[in-house]
Amino acid sequence: IHKYVYSHNVLLSYDKEVKKALNSLYKLISQKFGKFTKVENWIIQRIDLCYAWKFKSQQEAEVVLSFLQSFNFPRKKKSTYDTSVMYIGSSYSLKFYLKYEEFYKHDFRHLRDYYSYDFAYKTLNMARGVLRFEATLRKKYLSYQLGEDLSVSDIDSVWRMTTICSLLEKFMGGFNVEYMKKSDI
């Protein structure tokens, strides 16, 4: 959705923007292929919920990532890399990663070659100092939480049932209120 809306995924989309983008995508698909199943009826196979912290510097983001890499998560396989840490499971996975490095490695050249040098570098600079948290919720998890055959019309329920705060709280084993309140997240 992000790449469809912005041509990159440095910025995040909110639930209303997601529905608007899906409706726009539906129009494009219908023009190309004719009659097509309405957006509300599309079955969701996976949702990636994301949150991004923008730090004052890339170095500060690296220090925070280094701290987060020391955590373990019950029943998840941990994989640690220089610029990320992942906790992989069959129904959902969590990861923290430095957006600058990920964007440079995967998307920068595409924006530079197909859009413009200025746009590519502006977007790369937006990614500097960003630490991204991403929860990949697979169909198995979504079905367990909200019922079988979850469709696009159920997106509002997904946002309510599976918030970033609840996943972060679960990851960190609860918040230490001396350091951070839920509202600070």
C-alpha cells in the first residue's frame, strides 16, 4: 500500500488511507481486467502493522536497536543482524530494523532510476534515524483473533484488536512506568 501511494514505504499509512488506496487500486484493476470482486470482499492473507520512531540521529537509532537486540520473545525464533532483529513465528512475526539501511539497500536505486535523483535522496534522508517496528500478522493469527475469512471490511476490527501498543507491551513483558507510559509509545 505504501509503495502504491507514495512510491516508497518510508512514510506509514493509516487505516483510512489504506482503504482509500485499496479503492484506488480496485479502480485500476477493474479498468485493466473488467469486472472484479469489490474491495470490501477481498480476503486478507496478511497485514503488516508498523510503527516508526524518528530519532535525532542515525547513531541514536543504532543504539536503541542494539538494546532491543538483547530481548528474547517466547516461542519465536530470534534472528539478529547488523541492522535488524526478527522474532519469527508461524502465525505472526515481529521485527525491528533501521529504515535507512533497508531503504538504501532495497528501494533507493529504483527511485533514483525511475523517478529522480532529488526524490530518491530526499526520501533517503527521511529514513535517516528511523527505527521501524513491524508486526506481520498472518491469516492464521487474524483468523484466531477475529474469525474465519477476514475481509477488507474487517480492517477496523484489526486495528482495535491488535494495536501496536499491545504487541510492544507483549514484546517487552509489560512497560516499566518509570521509563515509559503507554501514551509515550
